[in-house]
Amino acid sequence: MSRITKYRTCNLCEAICGLEIEVENNQVVSIRGDKHDPFSQGHICPKAVALKDIHEDPDRLKKPIKKINGEWQEIGWQEAIDEVAQRLCAIQSQYGDNAVGIYQGNPSVHNMGTSFFSPNFVRSLKTLNRFSATSVDQLGHHLAGDQMFGHINMIPVPDIDHTDFWIIMGGNPIVSNGSLMTAPNVGKRLKAIQERGGKVITIDPRHTETSEKADQHIFIRPGTDIYLLLASINYILQNNKQKLNHLEDCVDATQIAAIQNLVSPYSIPMASNATGIDADVITTLINEYSDATRAVWYGRLGVSANVYGGLCHWAINVLNILTGHFDTPGGSMFTSPALNLANQKSRSKKFNRWQSRVDGLPETGGEFPSACMAEEILVEGEGQIRGFITSCGNPVLSVPNGNRLDQALESLDFMVSIDIYLNETTRHADIILPPATGLETPHYPSGFHNLAIRNTANYSAPVLRKEEGTLYDYEIFIGLQKAIEKIKLSEEEQKKNESYFQLTPELMLSMGLMSGDSGVTLEQLIQNPHGIDLGPLQSQLPKKLLTENQKINLLPEIYIKQIKTASSRIYDQSDQLLLVGRRHLRSNNSWLHNSYRMVKGRERCTLLIHPIDAQKRGINDGQKISVCSDVGEVNITAEITDEMMQGTVSIPHGWGHNRNGIKLKVAEDNAGVSMNDLIDNKLIDELTGVSIISGVPVDVKV
């Protein structure tokens, strides 16, 4: 067979870069950036070549396996699906619907079949015990969209291609490729801001890779972002620097007055004392930002996952709105995707409609915070989770207090995992159902087009034929749903879903595109394999708003209590260091570490520590040290660097493999440690229930 070239959108991270893939005899020969992709324009990161590694990985599961007398044995698909359905239904029949829980990992939104077909499967379970990676890192964004703009998926993104002043708070987009801001080649776009005379400022406890390219870096004490944000709002209102521009009729003036009253205790001196930022630096920052013609304030994981993460995202939206930097080119804007995930049909507010059984944490978007997952399994009583499903996730490594979750999963009556690997989480399963993956699947990044800094649309046909005898993810979800309904429903009730079970991802995509505003069809996308450019972000308010009165709800009631009480929780200095996470361009959360080309080279899972903090503790560079918290301890190599703010240390997120008998192909010394073993799942943002993973007190010693 001759060599052919195929085009695809990379599904490994949010940047959705276009790929040019050479294929021969159903094998990948090369992967390059697609120069004709209107969005990424040839840019790719090192992770793209890992698509080949995943496809060819001998450790990748392709057929169902079942644990029998402690040993894994391959079984048939129908046998596996029927047993899963029978075991789950038996648990629900005996203990109630909520006795089955489900966790969906980050890759769910990176897979078209899972994105389109897992929701109906989850609904068929009729359980309230639903969890996902959303509550580990981004829930505050969704809650602000729900409360302020009328939909949980109405998340504004920074229009960095047209801004002249970009504040990046708690984010490292050159490494993350965006994150809640789909933006391939952030480095080039950042440089373009500077070339047109603009300015980029990073605010972070670590001088990151993005800080290295920025015009200014400001160190901030972890967990104190809210004081800078509220003081900035106060300063703008006190000094009459607000300018709503075209949003004048979209905002209730009485809410602005109420905000001014609420934030009055948050002065610049108070913010300086809390954050460790000089008062003059704060004043200059606010003035430059508010006076800039085109500016945007952007906050990400470091903001989301701290003690007031949910309130922080409200405050960032308020700052962008009050300064005229919202719904305007160069500011914070909404996208116009071909397949719109924020629509009138799913508009209702989705927060705190019910609470978790043990800790009373609020539901958001139909899910409980992952922080309470272990307790819901371990604590006995009515509604206790006894059966569990994980779908493309490894929460033992990616959810706080992994050791506690390890213990919880071990105690289950039954567990099934939909995953391509036997890993630290799926080892607890009784049955693992592995879907065809990556280059074998069709793809349309619906979630990331909704977060992209430019409107584009791109459908990817499978690059490689899937292996005979394997199933796509959507086929697994449909199979499980049919098997469960066969047990639970009458024949007449089962017939209602017959037409749904005939659908494919392509048909679902086609219907979704027909309901959008762009007019783009699946046929057009197939004819344009490089993608279709739909243009830059455009002003859309008030038309885009989905609130009942079609106005911005500038002061939702849920935030008021926290604004009032945050001033009483100013950071208290102690001898303990504050732990923050970090990520690397060659890592992808808790996966890709079994790709040798991604982990080779110098050790990356190290503890970054400031020279003064190291000297005080007698720590030498390269020395193995102990890091302890209230819930765990890890041993890790120290890396002394002044890129850390004094009093702060950093461990990368997503490592800690090769535990509990799980072995990767990579060398054991590349396995690293799990930062989440140090994070207390009880330490949460009281508003959202999101675990606090930024600014966790730890002791570091030789």
C-alpha cells in the first residue's frame, strides 16, 4: 500500500492543533504540524508525536479483561457488558440508585464519542453520585458562567490576538497551550502583543515559562489572589475609573453600588500585606490595566484551586466588565462556535440543587465535587456508594488524597473502568472495558471550540483502522445503556430509545451543527480537512446572554457571604512552606508518562524550592528530601531555584506511577511522586467544594 497523508486535530490537550500524518500499511510514519490549519498554522507541541506512541503501546488494552481470583483474564465483549450491567443493577436494586457512582476523567472531553454518548448512559443510571475532573481544576469558571451569564458553559476567554495588555494570573499558557482558553502557539501570540507595543504581566508564586517571555512578573503568596482582585475592584470604583461602554444597559447600577459597599474593606495596603506584593506595584498594575484601550485579566488553575477559587473567577469577570474590557475586541469575550454548548435549551441554573450525603457539598452541573468521592464510598449508611464506574480517568493520581481514594476503591463491592490502561485506579476494577482510541477514532473538539480565541470548526476522520474485535467508546456506552435498560425497563419502554441506539458520533455532530448559528455542515467539514475559519471573536451582548432578564447578573447572591468574610482570613505566616503545582509541556496530567520520548531526559518530578528556604533547612540541590502534610508524605529530589517565591515550593501534578504493583515501561526513577498524596480532600473552597491544591502548608526536611 502506498504512503498517504491524512489530516487530524490533535486531541491530547486544549490547543486542538492541526496535524499532518503520513500513514503506510495502517501505521503512522510521521506526524507534523498542519501548516494549512487556519487556527494552529503548523504549530504543534512535543505531545503530538505521543499519539503514535499511544496507538502502538504494547501496554494498551484492546479487549475486555476481568479479574478472576486476583488474575486478569480476557473475556468477550458481550459477556463483559452483560456482567457489568447485571452487577450494577443488582447493587442499585438492593441499595438504591445512588449506591452506584461514576467518575469521568479529563480525557472525556477530548474524545468525541465519549462527549456525545456518555451523558445518556450516565442519565440511565439515575444516580446523584456523579463526579468528574471538572471539580479538580475549573469549576469556578463554570459556576460564574451559570450565575452571571445564564449558562454553565458560558465561559468568556481572553481575546489575546487583539489585546494590548494581558494579565495572566495563576496560569502558564505557554506550557498548558491555553487551559480554558484554547490557543495554539501562545508563545507566538504573546510575542505579537509585544511587537504591537503591548504588555504581558504574569502574577504567580513561580516565575514560569510564560513569565520568562512576559514583560513583567509579579510574585504573589499562594491562596491570596482574592485580596488583590477585590482591592482592584475597590480601587476602580473608589476612583471612578469604571467604564461600562456598550454594556451600560446590560448591568444593574444598583448591583455596582452594592459591590462597592461590599469591597470597601479591601484596600491596597491590605492586599499588599496579604499577597506580599508592594502597594505601589499593585496601584500601577490597576491603573495600567484600567487605562489600557484593549486589555484583559485572565485567571487559571492557580486561581481556581485555592481557598476562594470560585469567588476569584467572579471577581475577574467583574474587573473586566467594570473597566470596559468585556465583550469587546482585545478583552474578555464569548465565542461563536459552530456547535454551541451554551444554548437556551439547557439554560436553567445548576448549582446546589442537592448536596452530597456525607459532607453536604453542593452539586454543580449535576456533579458533586471529587473531593467528597472517597467519603461517599467509605462512610457507611443509606446512599453509600458500593458500585463504581471510572471513565478515562486516573483519580488515584489526579484527585486530592490519593491514598484515601485508593483505600475507598479497594472497599467497593464492584467496580468497572472504561479505560485503555491498567493503572493506579483501574487496578481496583473487576472488569476493564478498553475503547478504540486516538488515531482510530473520529474527532470534533466541541468543548474546545467553545473556548477558542478564534472561531473555527474542524472534523477529523479516523487516521487508522481500528483493530478487528475492538469497540469504539460510543459503542461501549450504548452497549452498557441497552444492557441496563433491558434489566430495568419493560419491552415497551426499551423501544423508546431504539432510534437513539442507531446514532453514530457523526450523526450526532451533524445534528449539533444544524442547531448552530454558523451554517457549517458536516459535509463542508469533510470537504475541508484542514478546518474552516469562522473569524475572530465578536461582541455579542446582550443577545448572547441567557439570564432571565437578558442582563449580566453582576452580583449573584452566592458570592456575597464570601466577599464579606474573606477579609477575616488573611494569610497567617508560619514556618511551613506553601505547596503549589506545576505542569510540563511533555506531560498531560496523569497520562503520557508511559511514552519514553515524553519522559526521557533529566528528572522532572522535583521539588522546586527557593535558595533561602533551602539554606534554612540544610537542603542541597539534588538531595532526596521528605515533604510532609497533614495527610501524607513523599520523598523527592530537591531542585533549588530562585524561580520560586520565598516561602513557596512546587511539585508537578500527575506523577507518582509505579505504585501498588503498577509498572510502566519507563525506568522506575522516572515515576516521580504524586503531589495529590499531600493534599487533604477535606481542604476545600467552601463555595464550590473544589479541593485546595494551591497554597497547601507542608513541612520540608532532610
